[in-house]
Amino acid sequence: LNEQGYNTTQILEEADLVLVNTCSIRDKAEQTVRKRLEKYNAVKQESNPNMKVGVLGCMAERLKSKFLEEEKIVDLVVGPDAYKDLPNLLAEVDEGRDAINVILSKEETYGDIAPVRLNSNGVTAFVSITRGCDNMCTFCVVPFTRGRERSRDPQSILEEVNDLWNKGYKEVTLLGQNVDSYLWYGGGLKKDFDKASDLQKATATNFSKLLELCAQAQPKMRFRFSTSNPQDMTLDVIETMGKYKNICKYIHLPVQSGSNRILKEMNRQHTREAYFELIDNIKRIIPDCAISQ
């Protein structure tokens, strides 16, 4: 959008384009968006009839064209894998058409785009390393709104980390729906790894390797990661944490239930016993590690 001549403004009434980035993980998140759209509609009617409003992200993916029908205020609907199509979609709106792109991608990770960090504290930053999820937990919408799991090229992650250090940032959190299952073998879906060539498999980068690459690239920067999944956290990740002082000794490990029956109903791929065993291993390898859930 920068390249299209757009800039940011703090004054809503001045905006030619308002983009609402949405979440679908809770109903309350969606209700908040609907309230916000009502507000933009009022501004549009009172002072800025040319304002365009777009809904981006998971809620756009979930509701698709319903958004154009239900929320008459919305001009464009853009799913999580279609952000790069925004200039084309805006051209559609300019020509008087509703614009929608909710196609989920098998490759898109936005690895080649450096985020503009508005309202940042200049100290801590999130760096996205995966998109989508393959777990299909029975209570979760993520695989359907964000697509199947794919990882981002480690080189592009390191470039972003180095760039952040050069801009004065001191701490990075590597972010993914399920960071421990990060796996780069040249691109493509995680579930297709078994079809990869022998060379791709031999040179693949898993999460512990990525952590190590980050820790070595910027020894004075602190690294965290979120969110971990008990079934995917391997001992090599904990060992890498123990090896590098600049990887924070902290793990966020969701515990959804203490009942194996309920875990099975939820389609979580671990048991109560496996969770305890993982905690024991963390405490054995990193005695002073903090664990939250």
C-alpha cells in the first residue's frame, strides 16, 4: 500500500481507507469488530462518504461474502493469505465492484515483507515463523481460517531479526500457532514433508535449529517463542534453550485438560502422562525454567 501512495493517519475522519484486521478465535472478538464497523459507518455517513472499509484476516475468511451482504459498510473482504492482493482489490472497489479474496495459500508466509511496526515500544517485537495449523483440535477454527501449516524460510526470519537489532530492538518473540512444529525444507506444506526429496530432508531446518540460528546471529538479543504444543515440543528444543544464555528460560505450555478422556475428545495428540513427562524433562534440563499455561 505504501507503494500505491498510501500513508498512515491517526485521524479517522481523514482516512481514505480503513482496514480492520480480525480474529475469529472467540465470539467476543467478532462482536468487537462488528461494533467497530458501526463506528466507521457513522463516520462514513457523516463526514467522509468516500472512505473505503476493508475487513482482513480470520473473520473475513470465516464469513467470506456474507460480510458484503450483512455489513453493507464493507467494501472489501480479504483473507489471511490475500494481503498482497490489496492493491488489485482496491482497484476493483474504485471501479464500483465489491472485492473479495479469501483463497487460502499453500505457500504464502509473507517472508519477503518487512512489517511496519506502528505503536511499537521499540524494545520487543514479534516475528512470525509459521502460518496455519494442521492439528484439527475439535474446538478450534484456526485450520479453517488460516489454512494448513507451512513454515517461513529461516533466512528471511534471520534477516528480520538482524534488521530489528539494527533498529535497536532488544527482544524478539518467535511466533506461530504451534512454533515447535516449525519445519523448513524449501517451502510447501508441513504435511507434504514425507514427499520431500532425500536432499530436502537432510538439509531441513527444524525449530531447535532455527532457535540456535537466531541465538547465534544476535548473541546480545533475547529470544522467546509462543505458542508451544505439548505433543510437538522435543527434547532438542529444551537442550538448545539450556545451551544459549540469550534464549529466555520460559515456556508457555497449554494444558487444556488433565483428563485423558477429554484430551482425546478435544483431539489433542498427547496424554496427561506425556504432559507430566515433558515438564519433568524441562525441569531436568533447565532447573530454573518458568512454565506457564
